[in-house]
Amino acid sequence: MSKLKLLQEATAADKAWMHEVTAVFGASDAGMARFHGRATGEPGSRLRELYNEYVKARDAYGAQ
């Protein structure tokens, strides 16, 4: 897979995850939740699913 495609997938996964972070924590706390490690969600939650997808896509891009 091309590096551009991996970047696009990582960016899309990040946006989807952050959309859910905003829904869970509110717009004013979403950024702080992300950077303080609170935005990973509980196991089995939609937030955790999106976080895991983001990490997988980010790591695939970083491995290139």
C-alpha cells in the first residue's frame, strides 16, 4: 500500500475517533481528553473501537 494511502487512512481514522471523543466528552474537553489519555474508551465501547482503529492506521503509516 502506498504511503499516501496509509496517511489518508490514518487521517480518516483520527477524524472518526475524534468525532466520537467530541460526542463523549463535549467539544470543550475533547482535546484535553485526547492528550491526557482519557479518550481511549472502555473495552467494548464504540470509543475504544475507533481508538484501536486509529492506532492501527497510525502505526501502519509510521512503519513506512
